[in-house]
Amino acid sequence: MPAAAARVVLVTGVSRFLGARVANTLQSDPGVERVIGVDTVPPTASLGRTEFVRVDVRTSGIAETISSARVDTVVHLGLAPLGAGSKEPNAVGSMQLLAACQRSPDTRKLVVRSSAAVYGSSPMDPAVFTEPDEPVEAPTSGYARDAVEVEGHVRGLRRRRPDLVVSVLRFANFLGPDVDSPFTRYLRMPVVPTVLGFDPRLQFVHPGDGAEALRRMTVEDHPGCYNVAGDGVLLLSQALRRAGRPYVPVPSPSLSTLGDLGRRFAGLSGFSPELLRWLTYGRVIDTSALVRELGWRPEYSSEEAFAEFAASDGGMLDRLGAVLGGGRP
């Protein structure tokens, strides 16, 4: 759906892998006059003509930035897996940002990065989740619970400011060469533990496709909530074999112990309950609503996003090429 061009766009979380991509994608759009990127630390990737402002969204500084720049569109990418203690920057920061959007007379659009983790992972899950579906077992901790809480605050803002165009994107796990996440660290363990008796179905989204979906939501009006993932699914066992990763099935209680090994060798902060459930039961989301609304689908399938990550990951390269027989990484 065409919309009046976004003039001034503010992107939160701009120093992370997705934020830099989104900022660069938006600044190349002829309909965007100015892009302001905010984060608590300076970016390591080039932001081009995006203006970087060092500000913590948990403080009143974010409202001052939105007001002084007369921001009309906010792209909130600050909801991200941050490990232990993530609740404060995710939930509290989002509340402060949404309050600033509510008070700003210039702001007319909000685009929010959420997560398919809001659906949880359970043995009683449907085969495929659609946007109206509720989780069989609601997330009770970590990033997934943060995402549920943030979406609740977004719904509250929509009631208070019905004039705002609000788009929420529930992304599958991001996977690509520049992605650092609990799952990519799990894949880098010397021997990857899997849950004995389970082989979860997984989906991924390439960061480039994620940035393009966010760009379209920013420069066009697509209010509502949409699932985002690459086509197809991969079983965890398929993914590990294609990456040439050695793995061993272990009883579920033993994974917590092996998480300590990951802490030493792969930078894991242990296995969170939500990661354990996802590695046990998996999760598949339906993306047909997004495809219908945008008339677009991600370029990378889940399999291709995984293949590119594996091919870029040092020692995985040769093993992947042997398994795929020279196909596209």
C-alpha cells in the first residue's frame, strides 16, 4: 500500500548487525530524506549518511532526539536477544521509546522488530503458527517473554494513538555471515549437543531479507502483525550434517551441563530455557500474510540462509561444500 514518503526516520539498535543494514537500506531509498541511528555504543559498520546519535532509549534523551529532529517514522530494532538481564533494555527501553512516540505530534508511523519466539515452543504446538495464534505455553522468561511484553506495550500505544500506522514483524531466527546469537554460538561448540529423541523443525531469515522487509514497512503503509521467515524448514540434524558439525544426542537434563562447555569454548552464556525448548520442539511460522500484503517474499530460503552462514564460518566452509556438492552456499 503506497504511503506518503517517510521524511525523517529514526532507527534504534543501529550498532547491531540488523540495525546497520536497515539504516543503509533506508538511506538509499529516494523517499527518505534523513536517517538517524541511535544506540548506546558507536557502530562498527559504516552507516553512510545515517546520522549516529549516542543515546540510551531507557532515558529521556530518546524523546529529545525524536522531538528535536521532528522524526515522523520510528523503526524499533532494539528488541534483541541480550542474554541474562535483557529485560531492562528490551522492556523498559521500549516503554520509554513508545511513550516518546505517543507524545510526539510529528510521529505518524512505528515499525517494530519482534520475534516468532512469542509463540513459544511446546510439544502441543500446531504444525504451523499464523499471526492470530496464541502460544500453547506462554513464554515465561528471557527474550521470548520480553517480546510478548513489548508487543503488549505496542498494542497499548495503538489504542492511545489510533492515528499511528503500526507494523510489527515477528522474525524467525536471523542467520547470516555477520549474525552473532545464542544459536550461532551453539553451532560453534566443539561438539554440538542435541536433545535425545527430538529433531526440531527450524526456520531462518537472512539479514538482507529482514532489512528489505523492514524497508518496505517503513516506506509503505502496512499496519498489522506479520510473520517473517525464509521459505521451507530444516531439521536440526540436517543443518548440522550440512555444516559438517559433529553432534551427539544427550538427555535433555544433560544439556544444561554441556552449556557450561559452551561457555568456555563458544562464548555461550549457558543454555537459556527458551533456547532449550526451541532445540527440543522447534517452531514453524506461516508467512503467507506477509507475502500477500507486500507482494514480495524473502530471496533466501531457510536452507540458503543457513548455507551462507555455514560457508562463511571458517572451518565449516570445506565441509559444507563437500555436503552440498558445489551448490549455492
